[in-house]
Amino acid sequence: MLRGKDRRKGSLHNDVIKRTRWRLTAQYSALLLLFLGLFAAAAYSLFQQSARSERENKLNALLDDELRFVQENYGNMRANQFNDKKDNSFEIGADQAFYYWVDQQGSLVLGNESQSGIRSQALRALEGWGARDDKPRKVKLETQSRLFFRDHDGQQEERTSFLVASRELTAAGRNIGTLYVGVDISAQEEMLRTAALVLGGLTLLFAVACVFVSHLMSKRAMIPIAQSLARQREFVADASHELRTPLSVLMSSIETLGMRRQAAPNENEDEDRFETRTLGYMKDEVKGMTRLVGDLLYLARSDSGAEQLQLTQFDLRASAERTLHGLAPLFEAKQILHDLDAPDKLLVYGDEQRLLQLLVILVDNAVKYSPSGTLVRVKLAEEKQRGHRVLAIAVIDQGIGIPAEEQEKIFERFYREDKTRSRHLGGHGLGLAIAKRIAAACGGTIQVASRLGQGSAFIVRIPISA
């Protein structure tokens, strides 16, 4: 069975509106996501800068307190009043990880830390610092943690971040060393990581909301365009209907005049030939306009979704033979040979009228652009594609061919490669556009393979059921 049976096919204008709406959605989303990303980055940067500034201010305050205490008690230290207990001279604060007083020779004079086992690491990390008044720096030291266990009873060491600042120590007008103070900033870094995850999650959530809002905005923006296209479709359909009646009257009048001329021929043969020739021209033009109106009406109905497939089971081989027999005057007018290559019986379930209309369009196009005495071949076959049955219709000619750069454009409405030649041959540039619409309505595709001077092959593939 042809795909999409008993339902209206998506029209071309709907496809255009959908593609445009999705492009607008992508553009709106990209713009909103850009602003959202900038906002998230700025918020995180401000939060990080605020946390860092708070840590540095706190560290500098601790360092100033320690520096003032050492300088105030330096005289007592010289009198050896602290002697063996100098490491306990200062009680380390709750917010402080360690402090070290290092003399000019690099020896530890005084120090203490809140966690055991980090003194040697810290002193190695501080080597070469000297007296500094610049910004605090971050160091990583290994500390023991009981949060992780190795072999059930072993302690795992983890690297902890510390923020360290230094000041030059002076007493009695001379340099007596450098004071280093460090604070544990692992909790603040963990807080920053958590903030980054939360901010990332919120950004993702708002990104989804941005896409949804963008889709609604694009849908609202397309309403006037959709209304305008609907009015255009109605105009084309109404104009086509209005034109069909006067064209039918004109055609009937011309045929009546022709019959009257045959019944009562003019005594003046030259005048009679002139009138006959004029009536013939008028008849051809009216036929051309009638075909054009019919094509426009079909496209208008197809665009509006009003065109429905009339599905029946029929023998495509027999129908194609009758159709080609009816086109005999077309072949004879240009002395074109034709050949039908098809199975003896090819049962399909589909819209017979539309499939035969598609075949007529392709054959008519092949004859128009083929020189006299050449062959037009029509092939009908059943193929297998990925386990599915596919009806293949091919029309092959030995005509002038189509340039490679024009092969995608020939299915556009009113497109003609050589406009002068096409008008002379009676084309309006709608035939192949209609063929493409019929193939699409049946769920299939149409392709062309052509070389200049070597002819063209139009191949239609339509899925069918068993």
C-alpha cells in the first residue's frame, strides 16, 4: 500500500513554515542561551572573587595579628624566657592552619600547626619564598583524613589546599626573618565546586526553558506569515476556479466556429485558410491556459492539504499501456519511438489517477526534449529496499540532457532552463514540480540522472506494501 493512505499529506507551505519556525527557534535559543551563559559565568566569577577576597582579608588579618604579637614579645624571646617551650608560645587560632617564623638562614625559629604531619611539607613548600608583601598564594599539602579507609584500617592521605601569606619580621631596626601564616581553604573550594554544580544544573534547566520559550516565540512570529500564505493559496485556488469557466466557454466557442467553418466553407480559400489557422492558434493557446489553470489548481489544493489520495488496487502495467496508447499522437508528431518494459502483471494499491498523471508528465517532458527518431523507454518494476517493496518508475530518453548544476532546480515551480525554448515547446515549468509533489504525496522520491547530449533518466521510487 502506498504510504500515507487515506490521510492528507503535509503541504509544501507547511514544510516551509516548519523549517522557518525551527530556524527561528534555533536563533532565539542561541541568543537566549548566550545571555544565560554570560550571566552564569559572570555570577560564578563574582561569587568566586567574593570568596577569594574574603579569604585573603581574613588571612591578612591573622597575619597582622601574628606579626604584631611577635614584634611585641621579641624582647622576652631574646631573654630566653621561652627557651624549650617556644613552639607553644602562640596558641594557634581556630581559623588558622599553621604559622612559622623562619630566620634569615632558613631555620625555623617558632611555629605551630593545627594538623600534625604537615610541618616538613609546608617548610619545603615555603623554601625560596623569602619576605613577601605580594598577594597570598595557594599550596597543596598531604593531610591525613579518616573519611577514607584503605584495607579497612589504614588512613588515606589526601591533598588539602592552603592559602599562605608572608610578612617580613623586623625588630630593633633589623630584619629578624619571615613570618608565614596559612589557612585551610578546602571547605571554601568544596563550596565553590558545589556552587558550580548547582549553577550548572540551574543553567541546564533554564536552557531547556529557553528552548521551549523560543519555540513559542517563533510559533507566534510565524502566525502572520502563515496567514499570508493561506490567503495566497486561497487566491490561487479561487483564481483557478474562476478561470476554468471562461476558458471552457472559449474552447467550446472555438470548436463551434471550427465545426461551422467545416459545414459552410468560405468561397475565398485564402480567407478560409487564415480563419482556420487563426482558430487553430486560439485553440492551442486556450488548451495551454487550461492546462496551466489545472496545474495551478492542483498545486493550490496540494499546498492547502485538500488533495487526497484515492486508493484502489489496479494493474499498473495495463494502465500504463492504455496511457501510452493515448499519447500516440504526441509520439507521432515528433516521430518518437517508445517502449514499455514491465512485468506482465504489476498489481499495486494506490492512486491510479495520480500515478498515471505522473507518468504522463515524465513522458511528455521526455518527448519535448528529444530529437526526432529517438527512443523513449518506460520501465516499471518492483524492487526491494531494506526489506520493503518499492515501485520503481523510470522514463529514459535520448534527448538534449540537463546540466549538472540545473538538475536540482528543474523541480522548482516555473523553472525553465531555456525559457525561450520551453515556451516554444509549450511548457510552463510546472510539470516536474507537480511530479515531485505527486511522488512526495505517495511517500516516494523522484531523481534525475542526465548528461548533456546523452539524454536523461527520471526515476521515481514509491514504497508499497505486500
